[in-house]
Amino acid sequence: MTGPASGDGGIVTVVGNPRAGSRTLTAAVALAGALQQTLAARAGAGEPLAPGPVFDLAELAPGLLAPWSLSTAAAQAAAAVRSARLVVLATPTYKGSYSGILKLLLDVIPAGGLDGVVVQPLTVAGGAEHRTLADAALRPVLAELGASVPVPALLLQESDLPAVERVAAEHAARHSAVLSAVIGALAGPPLR
């Protein structure tokens, strides 16, 4: 984990790749940074979203295995996600779905536990035929948790990763108006 332990109403990044320090982490950090910049530019004189913690779930895996006795770090991750205004939720496409380690984190959040939280999914797949699989499986779970997912996921192929900064910036620019409006509507004064 990097950054403060709490979401504090800012942007929280969660990476559900079972390998620590993965390319999924690199892509997620790039997208969170691009979103923070574009949303800050839209905020003008308003309150911009603060960059928050980055949770690489591969580092928290042992603490997520027993949901009745989460480790302190795993409990902090779940709390930060629940208190965020925007969560960048990144996963590789794994066996036709999102990763099991991401499922472990989502399982400790109660139904409706993400009410008022906007989620920007990001998936990384080996090839074009797998790009949408994780996103399609993830959206019903996010709906059960009460999250708002107002814009399309950023769907990356491994071949897109060398240009991830540019791709993330383009995605953020394309969707920042909708994200800003929904975040503002759910959490207080609109970001401009």
C-alpha cells in the first residue's frame, strides 16, 4: 500500500492482480493519476479529489483469506474503498472473469457498502477476445455493493501497456465530465 490508509473521500486505487508490482498496478496508477488531473482541472475553484492510497492486493492476500478476522491492512483497504469518492478498480482478466484476490476484497464489503462511491473499472487482458470478460463479470457485483459505475471500463490489452499513460489520459479526458457530475451528485457540491 502507498499513500494514506484512509480513502478520505478522494481517489483510492485497488489492484487485484495476484502478482505484486504487476503491469496491472502500473496501468491503475496511470489511470488514477490521469483521472485526478482531469477532475482537478474540472474542479476549478471547487474542491478537487485528493489522490489516495494504492492497494496492491497481492501484498494483502493473507489478510483477506479469513473475512471474519481480516488483517489490519486488509481492513484498512476495505474501509478506504468504502470511504472513497472514486475508486479505480483494476484486475487482469483471469479465467474468463476478474481475479480471485479482488473477489476476496469485495466479499468483505456488505451489500450496499459502496453506496455513494463511484467506481472506474480497468481490466487488462492478454488479447482482444478477452478484453470485456472481467468487466462483464465485475459489474453485477459492483451493483450488488451499491457502487455507481457511470462510464465504461478502460479495457486494455497487454499490447496497450507500453502506451498506458497516453491511453489513460485519453480515457480520463473522454469521461471526466460524466465522472465529475456523478461524483458531485453523490457526494456534495459538484466538481466543475
